[in-house]
Amino acid sequence: MFKIIGNIGVVLCIFGGYVAEEGQLKVLYQPLEVLMIVGSATMAYLVANSKHTVKHTLGDIKMIYKKDKYGKAEYLELLSLLFAIFKTARSKGWLALERHIEDPHESDLFKKFPTFYGNHHAVTFLCDYLRLISLGAEKPHEIEALMDQEIETQAIETSHTAHAVQGMADGMPALGIVAAVLGVIHTMGSITEPPAVLGHLIGGALCGTFMGVFFAYGFVGPTASAIQERANTELKYYLCMKTCILAFLQGAAPQVSIEFGRKILIHDVQPTFIEVEEATQNVTAAA
């Protein structure tokens, strides 16, 4: 909602101020300038980026207008699941989790936590490390190093779209200048026209510079920042799992292990200690 309000506000503030100064909106109606700037920026975007990045761009842009993927409820569910896993491993050993790890989509344990269960990447991430641990890789520093590498790879991958869109924003002011220069060239070719006609042509040429800066800093640049922010918040979900697992491997009790994970969350989504305690009160070990 705030992003939509922001987009509308940019338009109202810029054009509202222009009209308040008795500017003529019809002068700003330059569809060919928009075609040159936005069209060339889009084509340059296609040239500069991979098929994978281009394919995910529209999806990532749509996501910034939706609710955050992970809120307090999702983290409470995750911490409860990890508590059940650690409780099972502590009381029955890692072998008791083997069938859940090997076939998570048929696991009655994971099905108790529907949001996590429906998140393919999160399920894969968790089960891969639980499998390694159950096979004997229990040294915390080794698991931590591998997790760091995987999360770093995820961070690079999820930031591709944001970097690509930011690159598009960086180029639009320059493309606006190109459009303005072409407009000036067109104006110079009509130098014998009356002042009223020349004034209209010069105004149209200057619109190129305006539009390039307007689109870059009013829309495309902020969109890139929003995509990056959302990607960073989603990585926190995996960092929470990492922190809890490492704490348990270092000998912490299940309740203490998930407290480690809770403490790294940002305050907007961080449940309180009491909320976590109440959520895990009735969580039992896997059968």
C-alpha cells in the first residue's frame, strides 16, 4: 500500500507543482520522447542481462507491492518446527528424523507447519543440512562454513534483478540527454520557423532530459531498492535456520537454540520470548 501511495505521490508532487506554477501539461505530452527513453532503456536491459534475470524481473516487481513473505506468524511457525526437530534429535537421536528428512513431502512432522511445508526452497535447505548432520557431519564450524557459502550464493542470485533494474535507472538520465540532443537537432533543422513553433520544439527537446531523470529517480531506482530490500528480508529466514541449527550443534538445549534464532530477527517480525514459549508449549517430538 505504501509503495502505491508513493508512486502516486511522485506523480502528484511533480506535475501538481508544475501546474501550480502555471505550466502547460500539454507541453509535457511527448510520446516519442517516452518511446526513445523507456524503449531504449528496456532494450539495453535485455542486452545487459541473462534470460533468467529478465524472466524474473516482472515477478520481482509485482512482489514488492505484496505483503512481506515472512512475518511474525511465519517465524513463529519456523521456530516451532525447529524446536520439534531438535527435541526429537535430543530425545530419540538423528535417526528418528531420517524418514522426515528423506521424504519431506510425505512427512507428518512438516505437514503440521503448512507455511514451511509449502516453501520448497526452505524445505530443501533445512533437509539438506539435517541429512548432513545425521550422516555424521556434526562439527559446527564445518556446517557454518557451508551454510555461509550457500546463503551468500542465494544473496547474489536474489540481488541480480535489483542490480539489473538499478543499472536501467542509472542509464535513463543519459538516455534522456540523448533524446534532448536529438530534439535540439530537430529544432535546429527548423530554425526558420516562427518563434512560437521554435518554442514548442525546444520545450519538447527539454522534455527528454526531464523524462529521463523523472523515470530514473521517481520510479525505476526506487523499484530496484525495494526489490533488494525484499530479497534481504527473505534471506533472514535462512539465517534464522542457520543460527538455530548451529546453536543446537554446539550443545544448546532445543528451547535455547531457537532463542538464538529469534534474537537475530528484525523487530518488525520478531516474536517475543513469551510468544515463542507459548507456541512451542504443545509441540511434541516427531513420532
